[in-house]
Amino acid sequence: MPEEKWETSSAEETTELGRQIASRLRAPVLVFLTGELGAGKTTLTKGIISGLGAAREEDVTSPTFTLVHVFHNHQTVYHVDLYRITNFHDLETLGLEDVFDRPAVVIVEWAEKFTLRADWPVVRIHLEHAGEDQRRIRLEDSAGVLAVKDPRQEKY
């Protein structure tokens, strides 16, 4: 399973890493984000969505209360936040099965709560605090869907 690791020192660096990851993503793909509250999942997502050309960075906010944001520009991107999901019934009511009707990039925060069956390739990204504004970010591309490995990655 190909794995890449980075350490970022600011929100700006985390957003930039998201842009770099976006340049390697090809729809259809699920991007599963895990990490504790405040670990940088939405910050990384801002970079991914803006890097895909789906929205401006400042237009990307956490969908904690709306649960799903949809962006259409150069391609369709779904930003899903499952923080408030407590059971399978809650998940079913979101209608996420419909997102698999056509190729898209689906970014899921709190992905450990995603229990739907999907045949799309998955990229898993785990974020963790490493002190103050520093974050450790680990990406697993078990399906080999990322276009190229980032030569600028910083190991930790």
C-alpha cells in the first residue's frame, strides 16, 4: 500500500498540501479524511477543492451543520462532514448513494463513520496535531489512483 507522509507548520502549508494532492486526483475517487477535532481536515479540504478548480478557497467551509456541500465548476466535488452522524439511519438520510451516479471527487471528513458500500477507489488521509500549528499528515493510496508521487514530500 503506497503511503506518503508530510509535516506542515501552518494552515497555509496544509492548504497548499491539499492543492498538491488535488493535482494528482482523478474522478471517480473517495477521499477519506480522519483525525481528531481541529486536526486540519477542513483546512486540507480547502486546498483540495480549490486545487481541483471546483471553488475558491474562501468559499469552502466545514459542512458540519449542512453535512454535504456540492461544488460544480471544472468537475463535481462533494464535501461531506459526518461529525454529527450517529448511526446508519442518519447516514442513509443524506442520500449519498446518489453521488455515485457519475464520476466525482467525494471528500469525506470523519470517514470512520462512512459505512456505505462504494466501489470507487479510495485515498485515505489521516491528520494529527504535532504541536501548535504543526500537523502530521499520512496519505494511503491502496488503490494506486494518485497520478504521481509528490517529490517534495517531507518525511516525519
